[in-house]
Amino acid sequence: MSRNWLSKKEFVDKYGYSNSTFNRRKEECLETQYRDAFIQPSKYELWIDEDIYQEFLIYKSKNRFKAKVKAAKNAVERW
């Protein structure tokens, strides 16, 4: 099975991320079970497994919706 690896530059260009957005999303991803999306074999080399990263985006989207539903339920319960 071949992996879809992107360098940081290729990734940022493809996804249209600024450096700050890239760093924020990277930190978010590293705190989840999808941390394997980022491979850093040396201080100056970073590779992103795009397939795993896309799974992270789906996970992030699902949890965003769940968080909104939970917040809405909490707001209703407070009334």
C-alpha cells in the first residue's frame, strides 16, 4: 500500500494554509489519534500523510457538530 506523502510546502500550497493555520492545525492533530499524519524524521524535515490528515479533518468536523449540539442542549437546560 503506497502512502500519499506531502512535504510541508506542498501541503501548505495544496490546502491554502497560512503558516499560522498550518501550525494550529498541526498542534490540534497531534493531540488526537491522528498524530501519525505528521512525520518528522529530522529537525528540518516534515512530511504529512495526507490520507490520515483527511481522516483528522473528518473527525474534527464531526466533533465540531457534536460540540454545537452539546452546547445547545446545555443552554436549554439552563433555562
